[in-house]
Amino acid sequence: MRKIEIVGKIDQFNPETGEFHGYVSSMDRGLMKAMFDFVGKKQWKMILGKYYLRWTTGDKSQNHHIFGHGTELATFTGQSVKTFLYESAERAFSKGYPPKDNAFGKIVPIELEELDTMGAAILIEQLHEDAAFLSCILTEF
């Protein structure tokens, strides 16, 4: 079975029929036609994933904000930045921070590299709450 990735956006999904309606660009339609012509009557599978916006990077970005506050709070508490951010992400579960299962079935926070804009905003808010709890004054980045 070949893996083919098709990028588009799903507008509606009907759980009763399993049908979805969406759109792809005209260039993608050509790719889809070529794929169907190539595959023919062979069995194939399409994997659909959630569309998300990557967290922002650069000056005054979510990335800068998270690592700036994470570094300040880690220094304040004497922990490593990685450890402090991981523990903050665990505390952010109740606010909607996205979880995943590790190899042993334990629920853990998703990696920072997998964050979307909403997850990054939740983590930033948790870092602000951690600073208030610790009475640490943060520099806004």
C-alpha cells in the first residue's frame, strides 16, 4: 500500500454515512485524478488528520514567549528549562493542553514541536499562573 498525502480542508462530516465534504485546490485535483488513475481497482486508504496552525516563531512570538518565561521560571526555581516546561504543560491539562499516550500508556503532554497556536496559548497562560504562584515577576517577551 502506498502512502499518498492529500492536503485540503474538510467543511462538513456526516457520521451516519461516513461522507465528508470539503475542497482541495485545482492543482490537488489533478494529483487526485492521477492517483485514482494509478491505483485503479486496487485497495487504497486515505488518512485524514486534523488541520492546525503551527505556533508562531520569531520576535514577539509564542515560541519566544514560552522559552523566555520558561527560562526565567526555571532559573527562579533551580530546575532545567525542559523540566519546568514539561511540568507546566502537565499542569495545563485542566485548561485544555493537548495530551498523548507514551509507550507505557501514561498520558503525557505533547512535545513542544507538535504544538499548535491554541496549545501554545494555553501553555503561556499556565506559565503566567506558575509565575504568580511562585511570586516571580516575569519580563514580557
